[in-house]
Amino acid sequence: MQNLTHDHINALLPPRPDNSHKMTFGHVLNIAGSIHYRGAAYLSSISALRVGAGYVTLASSPSVCDSVSALTPNVVTLPLLTQMTAKYDNNAPNTDLLATQIQIARWQTIDVQAIDKMAVLQLGDKLNQASVISIGSGLSIGQSTDQLSVNYSHNYLDNNSLDNSSLDNKKHHNSDSDGLSVPNGNSEFFYALLTQLQANPNPVIFDADALNFISRLLHPGNIATTSITLPKHSIITPHPKELSRLLNLDVSEIQAKRVHYTNMAAKQLNAVVVLKGKHTVISDGEQVFINPTGNSALAKAGTGDVLTGMIAGFCAQGVSPIDAACLGVYLHGLAGDIAAEDLSQYGMLASDLLNYIPRAILQVLSV
């Protein structure tokens, strides 16, 4: 077990030859974002560029791609095929007694922008051409009617005769016969993608909901175990709850023996594991590193997406998965430390962190 230091990180930084072009520093294919988590796609894409990657392609739903393009000119986007729109047909026959007491407005047509499994064909050669693939930041593998922004209204004729549970059932009913068709989120797309990546020789980073989907494959219903294989050079970046799902253990057990379970997961999944938290633990199943940088400013939505992009950016430059994880984690924490000095641990945002990555690198280079 080894603590990361400035000198160690300095030695891991990839070279920047003068005689170079953008592809010298690699291509990140970032499969990220969903209708409610567009910011994650932005943060994970820009952070890869901030650590030196030469080119980033964001593959996501059209709405996410449009949002990111509006925020920055630095990321190339690849809008992916999405599934059918979800809607409620108000003209369908309805004999429910509740309909005589409540007038329910027509459900608006809603495009949930779930990625179709056939989008894997769209990605095609890009999966092999990319130097590294990052998957999961804000991808929102699952999709339910709870996530649909449905507008409804009602007029009470007799409040005393209303059955609230019936109303709830009406709002959340998921039946094609009633005209509501809800895509099964991005899970089918992710499964098709994971299958396609089995023989991919380049590093693949799994974060956020991608880890939750992998957990479901490993422990379906907590009844049986599914044998799955991650791509050869995989990196996973779980927080304690995500690792607890992957190992089917309580979070308290994980936190009590962070090094032990990080190392166990690395061996079981044959991957580099980054267990996030205070003193982040990094392991490839043989080597274990402890990170000393970072503070509570990083305990904020979006900072994990920045970390995923940073690790991907270093992988794109030819750094090994274990070294890229060490570089990303240390500099991510150091950027948070520098940012907190200027903005306080209270006030720093994940988007602020992007501007402090270069300052963290400069500090390491000055050693």
C-alpha cells in the first residue's frame, strides 16, 4: 500500500512533444448524459480536455448533445438514435368510476430521449477507433413513469368519495392498452454496448449508473449470480454505495475495510477500482494506492463526473489504467484543494473545478 505524492504524480504525467497534433494526445469517446442529467455529459467531456486529451466525442441523446454544444465549442457531439415517445391517449375507452369524478387532462407527448439499443450500430468503428471509452456519467440507465414530466389537472366533484390510491394508479399506470408506452430507459442500450465492448482492446471507464447496471447483472434480484466479463482494460469509479451493490455487501462493511474491499473488487472484476471518498483507494488487485488530496468541497453533485473525464483524458494519452486512475484522483483532489482556497469549501461548484485542473497540474509540474 502506497500513499500518492507530488513526486510520484509528476513522474506519471505523460509527455507533451512539440512535434504533435490532436490525435497524438488521444481521442475520448464519452457516452454520457440523459434528459435530466445533461450537466454530467458536459463536465465529463470538458475535464478530459483539461488534462490534455486531444479530442473528445460526446455520444448521447440529441437533447443532451444540443445542450452541451450550446455550452461549449470544444466537444464534438454524436447524437444517438432514441426510442419512441411516451404518451397517454386520452381518447381510449375508460370505464373507471374515478373518471366520472375527476376530469384528467390529456397527457402531453413526452420524448424521454432514452437511447435505442440500435444506437450501438451508430457507434460502429468509433468504439475501436477511440483511444478510451468512458460510459455512465449521467447516463440514467433506468427510466420510469416517475421521471416523466407529465402535466395533469383534476376537478373535484365530491372530495369525500375520492380514492387517492386510484388516482396514483392512474398517473403511474404503465400499460400499452391504456396508451402509455414508456421506454425501458437506457438499459437495453447499455447491455448491447457492454456486449459489443467485450473484445475491445482499449481502456473503458465505467461510472455512475453504468455501475448500477453491472450490479444488476451480477446480482439479479439478489437470488443468483450472473457471470459477466468487463473489457480487458476496465476502470470502475464507484462511491461506497455503488461498490456495496457490486459486491452485494452493506455500505458499513465497505467503509470499515475500504482497502480490503477495493482490492477484492479489483480481483473479482479484473479491473482497476477507484473507491471514492475521503482518502480515495485505488487498486488493480495487486497494487494499492491511497490519495491524500481533496476536501469537502468535492462532496457536491458533478464532481465525480469531472473525475471520470480526467481519468479518461489521461488514458487517451497512453497512460496505463492504474496510472491514469492515480493521476486523475490526485489532481482532482488537488484542484479541489486549490479551488477551496479561493472559493471556500462551501461555495465551490463542480463546474468551478474545471478551471482549477490546470492550476493543479502546474503545481505538480513545479516540483
